[in-house]
Amino acid sequence: QSPIIIVNTWPFSNATDAGWNVLSPSNSTLFGSSIDAVVAACTNAEDDPNIESVGYGCSPDENGHTLLDAMVMDGKTMEVGAVASMPDIRQASQVARDVLLSTKHTLLVGPLAAEFAKSRGYKPTSLDTSKSHNLWIKWQKNNCQPNFRKSADWVPDPVTSCGPYRTNVSDINSPKLKDQRIKKLDINNHD
Amino acid sequence: TIGVIALDAYGSMAVGTSTSGSTYKIPGRVGDSPIPGAGGYVVDNIGGAVATGDGDLMMRYLLSFQVVDYLRQGIGPTEACKRALRSVRSKEEWYGALVALTNRGEYGSACVGFTDFKYSVRASWIGNQTNIIAVSC
């Protein structure tokens, strides 16, 4: 038997314990898999309303909505399943495991990742809560600060004002924007 | 973000990550968590690593992949995390942490920027309860 161990990037004891209980269940002699253990730990964190960087009801974007990212990697097969920017489905890591186990793909994104989840039986539920809504309102009242947009590229100035934002036309002939347009014209420049 | 690495009784390893991302991000933004090699990476007969922090910056360096590659060279988990973090070039102060676990059950971590970074570990040989480990960044 290999040594059994689980490590978690944060001191979320309940999440670590949830994973441990899969690896070494107290009421069974059957040991669980590492994949199920990491998913159990992540699921525990996704369900915990006190953890503010994981799961529903936190980290609203500029539009006030919560979207989830998750990934599961199997070190034996080197298979990966992941979802990104996924709305409406709370069990992000479980959906990532479904991508890994039931498809030949690696990463599904956006509303179509949620559609995939629904096709696997997950029930859609809003990821927004009164807590995340209040965070967003507070951000708006603070002139939308902090803000991830670079100041010179937008009108109105995102350092001082909320959107909607549009391209700063006076900056359009800057070398950087010229370069970007040239790159976009390259028909071979895609994934 | 939560990043988890597990080594099971059959010697298999996995990593998992989950996050709601940066608060007030531009809609459509995706960070490092769901990107293999960035938010997490694992190879059964070597070990695994997971990352947390500024995903926009960290994902450009594939830090979890770097850590596992250092483990492959025989470097210990703490030193592997430190070396990977050193590869990040940033003019501004930034926040990031890496946690690593080898296939022999050795674990370690390193961080940048955080005043109080702690991670958690549970194994039968360390008291059979979750241990919280503080790391000096």
C-alpha cells in the first residue's frame, strides 16, 4: 500500500478532511481514488459559504455575476478535465471530473460548459447571491475600483469611472494598437 | 482558489482546482486554475503541484509544470516551489504560492507577497488529522 496523503493550498480543514475521508474512509476497508479525493475536497470548498474565493456567491465580475473555473488532472493517465467561466452550475469540480471521464476533450468554457453539465444531470442554479450582489453594488459605489482595465485604452477612464467602456479613439494610432490589428489580420493566427 | 493534491493507497496521484476567480474581473476572464501546468499539474511517478495567487501573472509561467519538472530532477518539494517562483518577473509587488507533493509523500511550499500563507496537510503519519502549516514568504 502506498502512503496516503492529501495537501490543500489553504487552511480549509473541512475541505482537506473531505478529501481524506475518500482516501481513507473510516467505515470501509476500501480506499478511494486520488481523483475522487481531490474532487471531494474541492466540492466541500465550493459548498462552504465562508470560503470567499471558491464556489457560488463570491467574486462577482464587472457585470455582477459569479462564474466558476475548475480542473481535475489524473497523474496516471495524464488526462485532464476542466471548465472555465461556467455559469449556473455550482459543482464546478464535479463537472470538470465529468469532462475528464466522459469526453476526449480537456477544457469546456462559458455557457456551453453549463450546457454540458446539464446534459450530465447537473441542476442549474444561479451562482449569484445577495452577498455577491452587495459586493458588486459596493464596487459600483466606489467608482468601480479596483479595476482591471488599463487606463489609457478606455473611455471613460476606468481609474476614475464606471463603464460602459469603449475604446479610447485618441489612442488608436498608438504602436501597440497597430500591432494588435496586424496580428488580427493574420488568417493563420488562431488555435 | 483551492488547489488539492492527493496520493492514494494505490499510488495514484491527482490534482484538483476550483475557483470563482478574481473579484471585479472583466467578464470572460479566466485565470490559472483551470489551465493544466498553470493552476495544477501532476505525474504519477514523480509528484504534483498546485498554485494560488495572482492567476493573470502566474499562468504565464506554467509554475505547476515547472515544479513537477524540478521534482523530476530530484529537487525537493520546497526548493522546487522556490525555484519556480523565482522565474516570475514582475515590476510590481505580486502574490502567489505553490504547494508540492512527491509520490513518496514528501510535501513543501513556497510563497511570495503574502503576509500569512498557510496550507493544510493530512496523512496517517502526521497525527491522522489535518495539519495547518505556516510558510514565511
